[in-house]
Amino acid sequence: MIIFVFFVALWYSSLFCQTFFQHRYAAHGAFKMSKRMEKFFFILSYITQGSSYMSPRAYAIMHRMHHAYTDTAQDPHSPSFSKNIFTMMMRTRNFYTAIFKGTMEVEPRFLKNVPEWPAFDKWANSGLSRLLWALAYLGIFITFATSPWVYLLFPIVLAMGAFHGAVINWFAHKYGYKNFILKNTSENLLTVDILMLGESYHNNHHKYPSSLNFGVKWHEVDPIYPIIRLLGWLRVIKLPNVAPVPLVAAIKPKK
């Protein structure tokens, strides 16, 4: 039971940091925050993502490439160029590593306003850091596991961040439904997305990449949206002065 609670807590806390900080803030600039708060979320992302921590800078660049080159050979995580989800994960990892280490030439347009903390990222992405997190997770499993079967969750715990991304980038480009006819394969994977905290509204997101709310239909609940509004009201972040996407007018007829 303790392992299950630990897994669920890690799933949602690491996913929150990925969708709120690395995705909506770093990649798309959907809202603004101070440099002090930026560093706070760097640290929070490291604590929640642990062994699967992703540099917000490298993540932002890679995800901007995904939007610019969707479903082409330059897309870092397109299922169109991988045989299965695991080869896609490895391909994404190669793109991420090349961006992080500076061995890939990156277009200037992908570098604008990306959050940077080089010294912190150097440690958080180091092999030693990932090893220490892996040992900590293993200690939790050894201490609290009540059945050998729960160890099947251990690989997911180690690669939690990559697993979150792979679920959306593989399945939400293959299955689901469309609200918008776009020049890519993006789909909305779930009609009510509590599991992926709004990330599965992928077709909506490709239509409105910088929208604060990933849902556009009444039933498409984005759990992160009210949190963003609350943090804006508390002045933890600064929200843009733009009108929200209309629930009805945004929907275009299917073709």
C-alpha cells in the first residue's frame, strides 16, 4: 500500500512540474515568473522528478522543435519515425542529450527566453545524481514492498518523466479524437484528463500552444488551469492579458 501511495504521489508531483514549469512556462511562455520563483521551480522539479529530471532549458528547446517540425524527421519525438514507443523514447533521449550537451546546432528562434541555471542543471543531469536517486527509490521499495510484483513499478519510477512524455507523444499522435483539423497527427487522447493533468488534450494544444487552459470543450477538464489562475491571483506568476479561448467558437467542424 505504501509503495502504491508513493508511486501515485510521484506520478502527479513530477507530472505537475513537467506540465506547469517545463512545458507551459519554459517551452511556451504561457505566463511569466520572477527569476527567484524560476529557481524555486527548478529545485521543485528536481525533487519531484529525481532520476528522470529534465533540464527546463533543454526540454523547452526540444519541445519547441516538436511544434515547429511535427511529424517530420526533425521532430524529436514523433511516432512516425519510430517502430515502437521504446525506440521513440531512445530517439527523444538522443535529441535531449545533444541539446543539453550543446552538440546539436539549435536555431536561434528556439532559444528565446528559455530558463537557464547551468550549474544546477549540470548536477541534476549528472550520472551521480541519477544514481543517488535510483538508490533512494530502491531503498523505499526494499523497505516497504509487500510483494515482488510491486517491483514492476520500479522501472517506471526511474524513468517517470520520460514515461509521461512518451505516453502523450506516442499514443496522442495515434489514438483519440480531434477538435481541430490540423496539418499533423495530434489527437485528444482522453475526454476527461485527470490521469495526465490536461496533457492528453494534445490536439487542442497543437491548435493553441500557449493557451493557459488545454481544454476547450466543457468536459475537457484541465486540472492545472485553476492552479495557474490561483497562482496568478496570488501573484506568484504573472498571467498574460489575453482573452480565454471560447468554449464553443473554438470548435471547428470535423472534416
